[in-house]
Amino acid sequence: MIARERSLALFERAQRALASGVSSAFRAKSVPHPLYFESASGPRMTDVDGHTYIDYTLSWGLLILGHAHPAVERAVAAQLRRGWSYGAQHEGEIRVAEKLVELIPCADQVVFSNTGTEAVQVAFRIARACTGRSRILRFQGHYHGWMEPSPDTVILPWNDAAAVEKALEARDIAAVITEPILCNGGCILPAPGYLEALRELATRYGTLLIFDEVITGFRVALGGAQQRYGVTPDLATFGKAVAAGFPLSVVAGRAEILHVVASGKVMHGGSFNGNPVVLAASETALEELARDNGAALARAADYGRRLRAGLEAAAARHGVPLTIHGVETVFRLSFPDEGSVTDARGLTTPPRGLLGAFLGAALDAGLFLLPDGRWYISTVHGETELEETLAAADQAFAAVRES
């Protein structure tokens, strides 16, 4: 394994002043240790030891347009010259809200916040206020932010509609929340008809259906997984790609539901909400993604399809059993020694076994990947990156075979 001495020294230094040495617990699971970076552009990043990688982490999915996208950079620089926080209204709020309402099937109106965790908590407050109920139903392995579930939370297995119906029969559930694609727990797809069943059951029992689209929004389709699958929730939360790497999250939903915010029944505040710099980034990102009927996202999906096929072929050449879960622009590699991929183990434990061997070898070959084996595709990954990635993956699968 290639030595990365300066990164290791910085990590050791960080642990003396920064709790755990990292700013997000999931980053501590990196192989062989957290790396430190000094620059990034397009689909590539360069670390402090001078190694350049093709990046498939994309800051955990935020950078749908890649690093330092020039159009976003120009918009942000222009806004910075006009001020970076007003604590009051500006027209950019309206323009971004109008564009989100245009793109998102469930959206009559939106609410702005800053992180996915915040947006989910706002959605829970809205659901409780609308229904007069307190309990939230969620699913094993799904990640809805770092806040602890409340005692009023019911947790069920995913892809089991019968279990959901049984829980809803008591008519005390305010909302059912789900990742429409289980991205955080292995990139597992919903079973055929499952999302439709959740929609029907929520309607029948007077419960709100919430899609957590923090990952899937503006990545699996312009209108998110709800557009891709043709199932419209009552509320949906968005983040990550919505502002191409700047801290913005969104709650979208029907006007009669969001009326509890407009009326003041649910108080929603925050000094950073609707920040003009962040919304300048979002407005530009949405323009780039929507241009030519979503041509950029279509190119990213085509790249992902070809990359997945190439990875499967490379693994087969080396006799390495491999399963790829997910969709074109977010997927996960799974090896047989980890067993059935149905939970969020990759988020909380360091990679080991065949996955650990692959990640270490891929890093040395010039690929920067997430520690749970997940890959994110951006709109700026191109033919050169595809060719280099498949050559690097071939080396990594050869190392896995030898391990």
C-alpha cells in the first residue's frame, strides 16, 4: 500500500485537538486512514501527499456537478460581492422555490433549512401537527440524519408491506418515512409494488408518507425517486445535490400540509435558512441539471451504466464474485464474504475482508471511494475517467483475487 505520510501525520495531529480526529464520524472509517486533501476540480481530487484520484465519493453524494463547477463558482463569487447573509428576504429565495416546485412532483411549496438532519426533523414536526399523532414509523437500515429516534418511533423491516399495514391499524402513526431507495444501507431497491403499497396504506390510515430524498433527489431523476417510480409522497426531504455541495436542505409538500408552517402552528426558524450564497449555488445547479431536459443527468446515468458493466466484467475476469446494488448514479459493490446486504453496516464499521482489500487496492490505483463500497457518479465524469477507472479496477480485482 502506498504511504501517505503527510495525511497520516495530519490525522494524528487532528486527534489531539478534534474529537475523533474527524468532523463526521463516518469519515473515520476510511481505508487505510482518513486522507487530507488540498485541491479538487471536476471529477478529481489531490491529497496533501500529491496523489491525485478520480473521485467517486463526491463529498458523500453532494457534488452532482463535480468539484468547483465553474458556473456555480461564478454565481457564488458574484453573490459574495453583494453580501453573504442578510437575515432577511431576497429574490433568490423565490426563484429557487419556484424551480423546486416545478421539478418535484409532491411540491406545491417548500421550506428551506441547511442539512438533511434538520429537514427530516422539520418534516416530523409538520406531520405531527397535521395529524395530531405523535408516532413515526421508519425502517431498519435507513438513515434519516444523526439525531436519535424519539421514544415514539416504530422501526420495522423494509420491503414488508404487511408489517406496515399491521402497524398502521392502530391509527396512531403520524408519518411513515423511508428512503425510496435504501442508499445508506447497501443501495437496495424497493421491491416491486412496495412504494405503491406504502402510498395506499398511508392514505387509507390517515398517515403522511415522507420520502427521504436527501440522496436520491436530483440524482436518480430530476424530480427524485418519486418521479422515477411514479409514486408521490405527502412530504419529501432533499439535500446534498440540491445545491451542488453547499449546505441546503428542503422540505417539499402539498400546500395544505405546509400550511401548518405558514400559519405558525409549526415554528420554523434559523439564521442560515435561505442564505443568499447557498441559494445562488442552488439556482445555478438546478439550471445546469434541468438544461436540455436533463441532458447532463442523462449522461451521468449512461456513464454509470457503462461503469457498472465494466466493473462486473473486470471482476469476472479475475474470478471475483461481485454483486452491484443500486441505480446508475449511486450504487454499491458487494462481495460474498459480507453476507446479505440489508442493513447499514457499511456506515458504522470499517471495511474488512474482500471489500477492504478492494478499497485499499483501488485507492493505490487512483480511485477514491467511500468506505462502505458506495459509488457516486457526477455529470463531469467522462470518457477519460471511465477508461482510467476500469484499468484501476482491474488492478484492484487482481489484488482481491490474490488476497
